[in-house]
Amino acid sequence: MIEIPLRVGTFQKDSRLPIEEVYGALEQLTHHGWEQQRIHVQEGKTGGGRKIALPIYGYMSPGWSENTGLWVLVGVHGEEPAPSNALVRHIETLLALAEAGIPVLCTSILNPVGYMNDSRYPNESRNPDFGASIGDSEHLLVNGTESGPRTHKPISFDAERMTAWILTQCVQHPPAVVFDHHEDEFSSEPDGPQARASYTYYLGEPGLAQIAKDVVDVLHTNNMPIARDGETAFGEKIVHGVVQDAVDGSVDELIASPLIFWQGGKIKKPSAKAIIVVETGFDSKVPDTLGQRVVAQGAVMNRYETYWNMMIHKIHANI
């Protein structure tokens, strides 16, 4: 039985859904026979200082055997509400995929305390120098010489629990195509690449990068400003609105990596063929933009089956 927190007091200045409604919508999956796993219970405080514990869940469609499937991740960063709010509107999309025989894994909001407080990180509002992302995977990713991990311990207990669950699912419910839905809060630097536009990240087989390019087109069609070329603030090259194979220590890099450092040694693991990090840009100072961002994120979700078929077609073409 899903645990739905009550009267949490979600940040609402941007009109995001109360977190109780997001949990409640996902309960529909369990009513259709999906397996529910509790990934972690995240502890934090409300804006008023009250201690609270919020569960993080994963859901797997029924009948998943050894086949690879489609993964949907939302809510790594708490100030990015559009992905989870769009997912609430597209539960039927996930159910239809499963009915069509496509194995599906999805998550609830992965950083619920951050969502509740409009904080990017569980422990810090926005500052990346102090923030501990729940998706940080540096302790599992191999360093440049493959002699060890990039860091010797997880950045936080939250990240340790979340990444351990992701690794387990890579074996038990291996991913073929992964959609990690995010948002980009526009840069305050007037000449920066994110000043008024965003871009999509892609990791995986080069032949499937067309999926990411199609995602960019869908976002643009739905009135999302796109940075088509140039460089990111981190010096990454943007080509046709896509940054490929970023080395950023994220959970996306972890899912993409066939080699990790685990319990003192290097081990191989199943890796996804394509990971697409979907980004919708926004200016937090401009009101009433969340609705259109939710529509844009949902338009990508509507094409999950198309993207799955693109992947299948590419595999068959290479046989």
C-alpha cells in the first residue's frame, strides 16, 4: 500500500501540484498490478521548520521478465516541477505502453523534500558548491585511469540509497531507453548559453541520438526556447540542441556506463542503449510559465512508444 503524506505544505508560488496529488496519481499504477518498491525515505524540514519524512518509490510494469525496458525518471532537482506534474497527466500513457508489451519502470519524485521546498538539492536551495544531488554517482563511476572511483564515498546518504537502487534495477529490470525529465532555470549571465534557452543531453549509442534530436524538435514545437549550437556553461558542445556524452557524475552517466567501481573493484553492468535528459527552460522571475512547460514535457511523454520503436528499428537494421 502506497504511503501518501498528508498536509505537507508544498511550495506553490509557481502553481505546482501539491506533492500529495503526485503520490496519489501514481497509486493508479499499483491498481493495475504494477510492482511498487520503496527506494528510500528522505528526511527534511518543511518551510516552517517541521521535520518530515517523504518516501521515494519506483514502479515496474507487470510481467517484466528478462527483457530490457523503458525507464522514466522525474524530480531529481526540486526546483523543476514540470516533469512530475506532466507525469501525473500521463499515467494512462505508461499503462498503454505496458499493455502494448513494452516493459516500463518509472519513479515518483526522486527529491521530494526539494520539490516541497522548491530547493534544487535536499540540503541546499541552489548553490552547487554546497548542494548534494540525490543523483550524484561519482562514488560508483570509474576515474580517468580506471584505477578507482572518482570519489571514495557517496556525497550523501540519499545519493547512496538512490544509486544503489538504480544499480539493482539495471540488473533486475535492465533499461534500453531512459528518459530523465529535468528543467533548466535560465542563467543570470546575459551572454550565457542558458540565458534564455535550454538544450537536451544524450548519452548512449551514436546511432540512437536521433531520439534526442526529435525530443528537441518536440520541445521547440511546444514553445520551449532551444539553444541550437554553441557551448554550455561547462564547456560542453551543443549540436542541434543536443549535448552528447557529458561527463557530469550524474545518475544518467551511471546508467549509461557499462563499467563501474563497486566494493573495491571494477565490475561490468548492463547499460542503456539511449539516455535522454529532457530539459524545459524557465525564468523563475516570470510567472505563469509552468503550464506550458508541463504541456511540453507531456508532449515528449506522448512519444515514448515512437521512441521505443525507433530504438527497435535501429537494432533490427543492424542485425
